[in-house]
Amino acid sequence: MTNNTLTIHEGGWEALRESAGEIRRDVFIEEQQVPVAEEWDGRDEECRHFLALLDGTPVGTARLLPDAHIGRVAVLAEARDSGIGTALMLAAIETARRENHPAVELAAQTHALAFYERLGFEAFGDEFLDAGIPHRNMRLELIET
């Protein structure tokens, strides 16, 4: 794949629901077997959403909750390991910074800890299960203390 153009769109759930929802359904519900009721937690309306488009095709998504938690980070299997997850995270972090949050937090699937650590996140607390998948909480300070 050469000359691919990656763009990140930021918006509300109404604007990005169709594409973001399809990606989340593919990654979380189909691929990872997350129960439908756990994936659709009723919080999407209050979040800022990010949609990654590769040459105009939706391939990844993430959301930023009002309390500066980043979640629902998902990239379609065929588009992984190409920087899309990093671009989504940087967009969410920049939005949190713009909103003057002192830090962002997330619950990372343990297989993805190194990915988030490369972005500067630090794990804290014990491992726990969410939707039957091992996770750790992680935090990135946005304001130097």
C-alpha cells in the first residue's frame, strides 16, 4: 500500500455514528466477542468521536468522554500496524489538551499496553477483566507538575 492518505475526523455521535459504529461492531462485537449490551453503553452521545479514514474509507475510531477518558479505540484488522491507532490517539489527546484536561486516562487491553506506553501512558492499579478481556488502567499527564 503506497500513497495512502490518512485523515482523522472529529465530531459528535450523530455525525460519525454510522461509520464509527460499524467499526466498533466489527472489532469489539464480532472479533473480540464483547457482549452487545457492554459495547453500547449509552455514553456515545456525550462523547467527542474520532474517525480515521484511509483514502476515504473508514478504518478506525476512538472516543473521548467528558471526564477525559479515551475509549473504544478500534482499528479494522486489515488496517492495523500502519499508524492509524497512533493518529487516533494523538487526535483524542490533542482534543483533551484543548479542553484543558490535566490528564487523560484509559482502560487498555493488556495486549495493547506497549502501544499506549509508547505514547507516554503509564499503567496503574491491578489487572481487571472488562467484557471478559484483561485490562489495566493507564494515565497520561497533559500538564507538567
